[in-house]
Amino acid sequence: MLFLVAALLLLGVAMGTVAHAPPSVTFVMAAVIGLWLLVFAVRERRARHR
């Protein structure tokens, strides 16, 4: 859960820089955060099924 809070905090910081960052950088950052959240969700699901 702490990792999810950290990810949301980083997302908030990234959203503040979106206004100043080029679109390509914004899309790369969004993809990295989305991928990290997907990996986190898969790990959590596997942990619950064990």
C-alpha cells in the first residue's frame, strides 16, 4: 500500500511538470508510471492467491 501512495505522489509531482514538459516526455512518463502500476497490481493479485 505504501508503494501505491508513493506512486500517486510521484504522479502528482509529474502532473505539475506536465505543463512545462514536451508531450513526448509526458507520454513516456505516463507509460512508465502505468507499467509500474500494472506490475504492482499483478504482484498483489499473485500474493492474494497464495
